[in-house]
Amino acid sequence: MPVLFSSRCQLAAWLLAATFSCCAGAETLLLPDDIAVRSDVQLLADAGLISIPVSGWPLSAMALRSEMNEAPVPDNFRGHIRGAWHRLHRLLHESPRLATSLAIASDPVAVRRFGDVPRGSAVRGEYWNRRGRLELRMSLALHDDDEDRREARADGSYAGVHAGGWLLSFGQVPRWWGPGFESSLILSTNARPVPAIAADTIQPVRFQSPWLRWLGPMDWRVFAGKLEGGRHVSDAILLGARLSLRPGRDLEIGLSRTAQWGGEGRPRDLDSLLKLLIGRDNRGDAGITLADEPGNQLGGFDVRWLSPLGDAPYAVYLQLIGEDEAGGLPSRYLGLGGAEIWGGFAGGTLRMHFEAAETTVEFYKSRPRLNLAYEHFIYRDGYRYRGRSIGHAMDRDGVMLSAGGIWSRDRLSWHGAVRYVDVNRGSPGRHTVSPAGERWEVWLGGAVPLWSGMLDWGAGAQNINPDAAATRTDTHLYARWERQWGVDR
């Protein structure tokens, strides 16, 4: 286990947290950092107690509070649903003025899933404040064993202004787009959040027209971020947009699109951007050449369907993301699909999921296209940020089969997963996870109250069988204790 920090770094972080001032109000965004919270949100949505779309994170905590205040959980609902409602209600109404945490981790997790597993040993201070329409969330973490060699990080920080039903912000906000639990094909929390300006709906859009009312509540989110320097094309822009809609309690649909555009030596004018937005970005289309090709895009859809047959507590979901465009629509897909079941267990809520994913282009054909997913001949560092895939955590040309579970009761939670992963099945070139080979992974973690705070812990073992080396077993351990102060109820 590495030495955590020099005494000077530890003292600086704790003094930073200790000097924060007070705040008012409650947070606007619910970040994708707790898989147990996500399970509770989904349970309440499936029970009809939440109407907003919940497959694109961060969620609007403001919209969740509004809906829960207007419709308290009925007494005749089952105990595990009432328990989830009270847990989420408490979370949304207890807004800490500041928080500090201390994390110790053995090694970074190679294939990350939904949540906020520490990326290394760290001490962190957080502060949140809202005054009128202005909002500020500051998070500073000092790392001892940071995988991208940056000791100080501001992941999770943003400054924003409320404008109607929107939050306009600038910061490093983690995002997760799609119904998967193990990863997302287009935007996951595998890579660190990209510094970006963003616009997110904080109150869902609801059409009153009888022609459009059937679409149900919708939320929109768009962002434009700057990728790091030192790439083959330095300082490229990462653009993203997502529309989520929920026509009924049993169906949620998401449409997502991202693009890499501009950067050093590439076109960055309005004409290039417009061509990118309308999909006229392939070399050979309308006279486009290598010199003026606008960028690299991904796009597709996801759908989650509650109890398609019968009324048992289960759901199925699918995500298809195209690596190319044909006729104005995504083509050459990557795929992810799964199923969930849930219910009451041991006085709490138990959710189990089974998920499969393929990150080889046109995986459904007899001869899929290897070495294409998340790659591009202009942006040669690919669809990645600081050495990690922005999309699915296993990066290109991988297969993942997984089964996982989440159990929650009061302030306790447990989560675990078993995963089979076959990575890098294309040519043995650069890959962010490992050389070609198979691996079995077992993960177990949880959260428990401790010393007036919360202890979040986890352990994992990976049996790795590379194609060109001996089999080995790696272990990963982490523990993080967090204390919050100045909770407004």
C-alpha cells in the first residue's frame, strides 16, 4: 500500500475543508457516484412515484424533490418501496455545507462500473453553496497514487446559474448516459470528467399539445468540453447531447450523440461545426477531404422496458451506439443489453442485474470489424481522455458478461458483481485495459455508518489470462471514510 501523502499535502487539504463557509438551499444535481442511490431512484420510477427520465446522469435533484414533495409514498405500498422513498427523501433534503473524505486504495480499477470507486489514495474536501440563481460546488482531491500523474484534481466541481428550467454550468461534472449498470457505450464514468460548459434541464419539459403530450416528460443535456493537450490532435473539443423521454411508466428512451471536433491543426470555424452537426462529416461526402473533415462522431439510442410480459418486477434494456453514419443515421453499432429483477429482501431492497456488452463494430455480423471502435484515423488517441475510454470501460473489441446485485436498508448498502471480460480481441496494439486476453472478476463492496460519517469499502479479485503471458491473479482493495458538516434538513 503506498504512503498516502506528505504531511504538507494532508494539512493543506484539511485546512481547505475547514475554512469553508456556510451555504443555503439544496443541491441541484445528483451525481452518478452511488449505485445504491441509483437502485432506489429506479425502484421509485418503476413504482410510479417518479415520472422524470432516470437513465441519464447526473439527475436533477430539484425535479426529484419537487415530485416527492407533491406525492408522498402511499401507506399501502410494500415496505421496501417505502424504505427506498424515505432513503432518497432524506438524501435530497440533507444538504451538507461541507464534507471531507479520506480514501486508501491499492491500485486503480481497470474496468470501472457505475459509482465512485477511488482512483487512488486521496484526501478530499468538498463545499457547496447556492445563492439565488447562482450555484457553486467545489471539490478538491489530493492524490498520492494518481493514474494520470496529476496530484490535485477538481473532479465533481462546477459553477452554474439557474435560467428558467435549466442549469448552465462550467466544471468537471461526471456523466453516465444509458441504462447499463456495468458501463455505457457512449459516456460513462470510466474516464475522469472532461472540463466543459454544459446546459442541463433541471425541470423536465412537458408538452401540453395533444399531439406531443404522449412523449411524456423529457430532459435535455448538452455540453462542450476540452480534451487534454499532448494528444496526437491536442486540445480537441468533445461535444455531447442527449434527449431522454418517458412516454409512460413502463418505457424510457434515450437518444445520445457525441463528437470530437477541432483541436490543433484541425478546422475550427463555424462551417466545420455546422457540417459536423448535420452529419456531413465523412471524407468523400459533398467534396469533404482529409484536410477539412470536421470530426469523429458516435451516436445511437437506448431503451428500457418495464415488465414487457406480465407484471412481475423486472425490466429489460438495450443500448446501441453507432461508430459511423449512413443516410443521416448511426450505423456500424456496438451493443449492450441486460435485464433487472428486484424486490424486498431482509428488510431492505434487493436488485439484481444481468448484462452483456460487445464493443466490436458490427458484432452482430459473421465478420465483425475489429480495431475500429473508439478509434479514428485523425484523432489517433481515440475516444479517450487521460488514458481511459470515455465510452465502455473495457474499451474496443471486448466482450463482457456480468451479473451483479445491490442491497440497501436504512443507511446500509452492499453491492457486488461477477464479470467475465474478453478484452482487446483485435490487433495487439495500444489498449487502455490490457493486452489481449480473458479475465474473471469478482467484486464486493458496501457502505456503513462509522464515527459520525460513512465508510465506503470494496474488494475485488481478477484472474487474468493474457494470450501471450502467464495467468495471474490481481486484487484491489479500497476504503473511504467521509464526514459531512452543516447539514440543512
